[in-house]
Amino acid sequence: MSVLALPTEVVELILINAAAAGHPESIAAFSRTCRAHWELVYGPSDQHLWREIFLTTFDDPRVTGGGPGWHDAIAQRGTHHKDLFVNWGQEYRRRIWAARFIRRQTDPGAEVWIEGRLAFVSSLERDQGNTRALDALISVIDTAAPCQPRFPNASVAVASSYPTFPPLPQAMGGPSNGIVPVGPFDDTGRAFGQALSARNMAWLQSVLERGYPPAVTVRFSGEKWEGGIAGQYLDEEDFRQIQSAGHLIACTGFIPVPHREDPTAPPADDTPADHLPPLDMSEEKQRKRARRLARMRVYNMRYLARERHWGPYLPCAEKKTHPSRPSIDDDELLQPILALFRFTPQHPGADGEHLQLHLEDEEDEDGEDGEDGEDDEDGREDGAEEGVMEDIAGTQFPPPDPPIPAQLRPDWAYLAAVRTVVEANLRETFSEENLSGLLSLDGLRPGSAPWDADQYRDSVSAITDNANPSGKGKEKADDPDEVEGWDWAGVTGIWKRCVCWMDYRDLILHNYFFQLSGEFEDPHLAEAVRIVAMRLRVKSYSPSNVAGYEHLPTIHVVGETTGASIAGQPRQLRGTVGVIADGSVRWNLQFSSVEGGSEDEWVSEGVQLGGVASAMGVLGMWTGARHERMDPLGPCWAWKVG
């Protein structure tokens, strides 16, 4: 019997099963057999066939965007997630193309010399193709199915009773629609001893089995940052690629290129003298270089700027190809602080001697300077706040206001460096098993952090009922700037926050020699790492000023670090959680001094990874709350445990 004689419904079912079996190319091949088949596949305007094909492999994008009370709030507004328009065919073909492109790029058989260095990559469509493929993978993360609510043990009252890291999200969430078993499998294909994963995350993990395209990976594990430490000299295409790659690396971690034992020699028409020595592509060396580059970026004191709101954001109202701030001579920038440490820079003289740096360590400093560390005021420059600017005539005038949330966008290249540094530090202390819940790709799913749906129902109903909400809602206030809301970001609960910092003296040394000697290679260089517990709760809500996200009020939070600091006292904290220009969730937390009082000493700026209330938590940076000229800085990572 000819295929043409089969009922249309039967042919469609065959195509759907071909996609479910992992053979999407069969659909395109079938459509090329004759005009009638092409019309069957690509002709219908309702896209019912492509919807069914799409849902064999991916989560339904119409149900994404979850979080505590999210769908209850949407239902009470009279909208329905099924109303969202999705171009099923276009999105499916985009993702399948991206998977094939990345698998070709990561095939060890594809080899080419790039800038004189060996990398296993196809040169065809390298730049634009990489960006297009990476953006498709980001869409897979953005549309992952939410996790089911989980119910933490209400009898646990102290932070010390909670785990250091979140458990596997899929193990906590339990079975639901849109999840698939993830190996190991027996010979018959039956899974045993496996966790349950969202379809999007299972597919993403399979696509990245051999990592990212090597041309992308080398950007984050080479010998230097192309386009400057902050990427300020990149052209538009390279800037887009490094931001897309950074977004994915921030979510998945750095993945080395699989090592080949038989690297190929340079092309015959090139001579060795024309090229630098090839990079050592062993996984150990790749991780070492990636960590070094990441340290250079996250500990770059010049990164702090008002136009970034002193956080991991792209400079506001500036072209990305220009430096984020006017260049300042190293001596001018560092002389005040070098004087405190008795640094004496020796500039080259007539005899051409190299730059030297002398350190007179006559005054012993106690310990390391860090956010929660021992010497919070080591080497500070008093009175160096950015509170006043001065023109050429000496007239003082107030500085411009920092960007508002509607102007902020994440700097994913910086956040990728934060992930690389903090993860490397954690791996030196904890086992893979301990970290599995934090690093699981399912931790990117909305609502994968611990939360109890019952605690949010009254608060959500208050949005439409205009009643005083109970639980996580706020009491009705007289302040006109406050509005009714609910804890849509899953703020309330117990959090763990990993903070990393360098000794302040090392920080200055490495920033000063930064572009002269390629520091951060010192094998004895160490970072202090501390995991601190936090208890957060909602104080109030205010309107969002970000277009398209007016339904998500800014959450004002208060809390305290639940563990004693070095000085013996917990820090009080306050801050906001809200949406910024691209829809990302921004976390701003300010920490009081250990002596108590109302003055803030440190501030943390971060961006939520994955969906709202994700188990993977918030990546960001910390620095001084007063934004003084020589403030230290460092990476941090926070996640919810209860």
C-alpha cells in the first residue's frame, strides 16, 4: 500500500512517533518525497501537527514561568496559560538545528587552527552559528516546566538543621506531567535507580554531553580575555556571542572540551614560526585556565562602576564596544591605597629596568579582608566615596543617579566567571554527591527551590480581593508607595550563601600587576570561602517600573544571618527582589556591620539563575555598601534550603 493511500491522521501519527523516537530528520526527509507530503508537514496553518511533534521532546512552553503562587495569580486575573501563542514548528526546528550544529562542532573529527592554536571546531558559520545555537539553548532553559510544590518540614526551626545544599529538585518534586526518566538503562531501555527530569533539561544535558563548541569554550579558558577584561572592546557579534555563552555557562558551569590524545599538526601551508604554541587541551589545564580567567574578571576592581549600579550588569546608556569608565593611570588610582601598605612603584628608568613593586610588611594585618571576614576595614580609603564629582573649574556637583531596574541587564559574561570561581572553590571542599542538588540542571526549573503552595494562597487572593493577606502577604499600609503583593520569588525561608574573597593585599597586588605580568597564576594564591546561613522574610511590596512586568511587584525583604560572624554577632540585612529590563530577577541585599546599628557595611547584587524561585539560586557579587573608590569585591552564590 502506498503512503499516499494512508489516512492523514495515520501519517501524522507516524511522524509524531518518529520525533518521539529521536529521529526528527525523518520528518524533513518525508516532506521532500512529494508536494502532497510537503503540504501535509508545512502547509497547515493551525500547526496542530508541529505542536504534537514539539511536545514529544520538550516541555510545554505555555506552562512555564512558575513560582510560588504564580499560576493561582494568573488564574485570578482571568487569563490562561493556553492563550500564549507559540510557533511550534519554527521553535522545534530551531532547537533541532542547534542540537545538530553543536554536536557537529563538538565532534572530535572536526579540526581547524584558530589564531594559531589547535581547537576541534568547524570554521564554517562559527561565529554567527554559535550565537544562534546558544540562543536556542537559552530558550530551552527559559521555557522549562515548573517543579511541583514541595513541603518542607515545618518542625525544623533552626538553620543548623537544614542541609548545606539543596537536594535534587526532581527527587523533591515528585512525578508530574512532562518529566522523563534519566538513566542508567538496561538492555531493554528500562530505567532503574534514576531521577526524574523535565524534558527540556534531559534534552539539554544530552546536547551538551561533549560540551560547548570549542571556539566558545576557548574564549573562557584561553590565556587572556579577548576584547578586554570586561569585554569592552568586543565588536557587536563577539559581544552577543560571549553574553549568550556566558548565560549558559552561568547556568551549567564550565564544561571542558573533551581531550584528544593525538592532536593534529598545523596545516601544511603554515609554518610553526607563524603560530603560538597550541593550548594544552587536557581537561585539567582547561579548568585551570578557566579559573584563572574567571578570577581576573570577578576580582577586577575597575569593574565597579555607577553605570553598572555597582553590580554584575551591563553598563547603562553606553556602547558595549567602549570602556565602561574613562581610563585612569594605575598610579593615580592606586597611590592612596598603596601608601597605606607602603608600596613603592619603581618605573622604568634610563637603563630600561623593569617595573618593580616593593612591600614593607612592618605592620601585621590580622587575617583576611572579606565581606564577613576578619579585617573589614583593612586598607580603606576614608572619605573616598563617589558622593561628589568635580569639574575642571573645581565646582562640585552631585553625581548622576545610578540606573533604575528598568535600565539594568545582566552581564552574563561576568556571572559566568562568578560561577566558575565559586564552583571551583566548592569542588575543592565538597564531593560531587554533596553538590549534585545545587548543580543539577533541573535546579534551573521555576519553583524548584523549597516552597509550600499552601502558604501563598491567601496572599495571592489578596491581589484581587483587596483584603489584608495572611501568611506571606503584607498588612495594608498607609504608604502610597506600597502595594498589595505576594512572595512570587520564593524569598521567605532559610538560605545558604557562599562568599569568596581574596586577602586585600593580594587583591591590590593582582590588580596593579594585572596587565603587566598576567597574575592569578600563582599556585599559592588562595581565596577565603565561607558559607553563611540567612533567614529572609517579606517586609512590604512596591510597584514595578519595568514595562511588561507590572504584575510582579518589587519585594522588600529583611532578615539576618543566622550564624554568628567572626565578631560573634549576626548581621542584619535588608534589600529588594524585583524584575529588571530583560525579565531577569535581581536580588539586592545590604548587610549591616557586625557591631550592630543601622549603617550598612556590605552590599550584594545578584541575578536569579533559570526560572523564578529556582533551586540553583542567585549568582552575584559583593562590595562595600558606601561604594568607595578602593572598595574590595568578590563573587557570591546563594541558594534556598528551606
